[in-house]
Amino acid sequence: MTISEKENPRLPYLRDKTSKLTSAPGCYIMKDKSGKIIYIGKAKNLKNRVSSYFRPWQDHLPKVWKMVSNVNDYDFIVTDTEFEALVLECSLIKQYTPKYNILLKDDKGYSYIRVTDEPYPRLQAALQKEDDGARYIGPYTSSFAVNQAVREANSVFQLPTCQKRFPQDFRRERPCLNHHIKKCMGVCTGRFSEEEYGAIIRQAIDYIKGGSQQSVERLTEEMNAAAEELNFELAAKLRDRIAAIKKAADDQKIVDESMKDSDIIAVAQNSEKACASVLMYRGGRLFDKADFFLGEKDDRSAMLEEFITGYYSVREFVPKEILLDEEIENAPLLEQWLRERSGHAVHISTPQRGHLLRLTTLAKSNASEYLSIKVGRTGKEIVALEELSKALGLEKPPRLIECYDISNLASSDMVAGMVVYENGRPCKKFYKKFSIKTVADQNDYACMAEVLQRRFDNYFKKTDEGFSTLPDLILLDGGQGHVNVITPLVRAMGINVPIFGLVKDSKHRTRAVATGGGEISLTRCRAAFNLVTQIQDEVHRYAITYQAKKHKKSSYQLELTKVRGIGEKKAVKLMTEYKTKDKLAEASVEELMRTAGVSREIAEELYRVIHGE
């Protein structure tokens, strides 16, 4: 979207001011009419960066367009280096919380791990702290991580999860099934003292805080010490506990001992909004997860950088390893800033393969699911559109997709169908049918050209809601030849929507996406492949259904011409008036006379043919 003086009358002043701006690094501070700060940014070249907002031909994303349309003036602060600009930017954003900067707000409460205040404490998940004497570990932003940690610790250390109270309920009844299947140590048997049970609870808490590797190392030391003291019963219990911890680590897919202190960050966005998800690994296990709604989408790399600076500006702990789902331009600069904040080296990377790539994919999946809740779409739909936009080299995930298919029987009853997908879902109210008018012989290229010509002629006329909006992507059921024919036609009309073809294999299944110069395989983009296949199947169904209906209608028209005095034009007139065979059968002889303009004798014969007499 380009900004004009109509949207912001201050543009001439802002352009003149920017023409005199320094080329040094620094921060710029955008303000509205009231003088309120609405956006803060950094730049290694202030003049180039600020100028990009106010150029008359500059194409902005919606979020930036809104910000620029509200800029009345700006201030700037020059720094010696780009790094100093980054540090200053973080400080100013934290101080002023401008409207158009990412503010990292989430709508989730906090969760805690509760250690009850009783002689034989229990581990429980809690949504909030209470003044009940219990010990609370946390807070965690992810109830998922809390519930998982509690379940895992209770299972590994065989802690009781029943409603019995100890020591009051010692030996009152037989141990439950959990004890017999080794899911509970059987505190109800009275065989454990408070001191012995307390030691196990401490081990469970250490396991939650430190992870499985540290727990195994600590318990191994205790087991060896017990064996040296000839306390073989305790040593055997510790051995079994170590085995249980190792088994839990093997069974739990999201435990990774190689991830000592790491954050995995991913951003998901549709055509309008964006969300971020952070998976926090501490001591080799998933420690917590946080999701953030980032508001309106922006350039993906810029949005990820801004999120990282905002996120770690308010965090006391910075891990040594940060994995991203997308490469960012200023990774070295951010590493330097994080190193100075934390006092230790920080490495930012974007995995391309292996188990680390699976972790960033997991973070991306979490971000997509969170975004789906915000925008009322499924995570699969969001991922599919993102994958498709990357595979096709689009600037953003397409919100509106139009797909076209031609259907005919030889050279008769040639038609086309247009289906529309909005945010990954069929939008049937905008589906359109086309009856080919200018092509006499079977020629898919010419038919497709006619359909696209008519579609965009209607766009300029603005007479139909279904044609009044430009799509973000056009798909043609056909290969490279279709793209080469249609693209010049559409470009000549001033339409710059990306155009691709859908190629099928010998079994009429989607194989690839065609460009003007070749094909793009989607085999590695499963979600995008499934979406494209669904669109291609839907447009084929829609077009062939219309073609069959039209053919049936034209066949019936041919049947009517067998009546003496009813030619092709009168048959068409009858079908145009009554639309269907059922409606035509309801017409009286007098109505047939009037509609077809024939005598009573011919109308009566026509009536008998219609009713099969």
C-alpha cells in the first residue's frame, strides 16, 4: 500500500526534513499530532531508513501504512555505531511502549507447581498462588509445561495422587491398583517415614528444576554412597528410580539432553496477523512455553528481530543458544547485545536439518496454533499458506486465492469455473461460472484467456461483489503453457497478481506448480501440497458439475426442436424463461403459446412432448 498526501498532508514537510537528515546510525522517534510517540526504530543509516517511509512510490505493509499515515513529525538521536542504536532502541521502547512497536503482550495467566503443606506433601499443578502455607515453584507461562512436569515427576518417583491423607490413612485399607502396577510407592502401607518420603519429594523437585541428566547424576552418587555403606535396600530403590528417570527421558519426545539452556523461537503469520512462540529448554528438558500475539504482520525478518529485542529486554535470564525458524539479517548484532546483557556468549542460529530443525518446527507449530485461536483459523491452514507463500516466492501468505478450470465435451458446452479460497478455506459465495462465448473450437488456452479477460473487466466495472477485490494469488488448472498465455494478458490489463499453473500427473493427481519457466515441486511442503490439491480438486468438481448441467440442458433443448414449429431459438427462449425441466413442465398450453410465440396446435404438441405423452 502506498501512502499519499491525502492520507497524510504532512508528507511534503516530512520528505523535506528527511532530505537533510544525517547518514549516521541512530534511532528515529515517530510522533502523532498530539506529540505522542507512536513508533521507535533503529537504523545504520538514518537518512536511508527514514526516507523509505515517506517516498511517494513506496509500497508498505498495512501496519506500516497505518503508522506512516499518523506521523506528524519525528525526532532522531545519532549514535556512534549500529550496536549503540540497538541498545538505545530497546531502552526507548521499554520506556515509551509505542503503539506500533511489538509490545509482547500475551493473554495467558501464570501457572505454578504446588508442593502441599502437610507431613507427606503432594506435587500438584496450580493456576495461582494462595496463602495456604504451600510451597510454590514458578511462575510458568505455560500450563502445558506445568501439568507435564507434575505428571512426569509423580510417575517417575511413584508419588501418591489419590485423595487419602497421611499419616491418618495408614493401613486403613489395602493399597490401590496404582501400587500394584508400580505407579505409586504405596505410602498408605505406612512403610515410609516422613524423613524418607521428604527426601524423595526433594529429589522430585530437583528433577523438575534441573532436568533428568542432573537428577541421574545426583541419584547415582547417592546410590554408590548407599552401596558403600552396605545399605543395599536404599541402593536398589535409587537404582530403580534412576531407571525410571531414564525411561521417562526416552519415552518423552520433547526431552533433549543436548539442549541444556536454549530458547527456540518461531513466528507464524497469516495475511494480516502474527504470533510468536518461545519454547524454553533448561537442563535438557522443556521447561516452559510462552505465546505472544504480535498484532499486524510485518516483514518476517524485521518482526522476528523486533520480537527478540523486546522479549529479552524484559528477561533476567538469557540462554546460551537461541534457535530461530528463519534467518535474520542482524544476528551478529543481536548476539553482541545479548552477550553484553547476559555476561556470556550467545549463539543465534537457524537449523536446516536434523533434530534441531524438528524443534524449530515444533515452535512454529505452537505459534501457528496460537495464531489460529486469535484469527479463527486452524493451525494447518496457517502453516499451509505460509509454506505456499515461501515455495512460490510470494511476499506474504495469500489471503484470497482464485483458481480456474476449463471443462468441455469436445467443442460443445464449453464452460469454466472459478473457485475462491479465503485464508485457506473455500469461500463459496464468490464462486463464479463462465459459459464460453467467443471460442468456437476446443482450445483451452483461448477459453482461459476469455475467462480471465471477463473476470478483470468486471473488476474494473465494480458491478459484482465477487469480482470487486483483487486476489493475492491466481492458480490455473494447467501447466506452463497456460501461465505463458495468461500472464501477458493479465499484465496488459494492469493486474500484477502472481499467476501459477497446477500440473497433474497421468492419474489426474496434483504433481507440481507451474511457472512461466518451469515447475516448482511441493513434495517437501506437505501442508501446502495438500491445500493446492484440495483447491485443484474443488475447481475441477465445480467446473465439471456446471458443464454436465449445461450439457443436460442443451440436450433437452435439442429434444424440444423435434416439435414442428420449434426451432433452436425458440427452444433457447423456453429454457431461458423456465430454467429447468420441472419449471417448464408446470407451464400451461397458453403460457407455452405466449412464451414461444406459436399457435395453440404447436403449443399442445409441445406440451405433450414435455410431459412424455
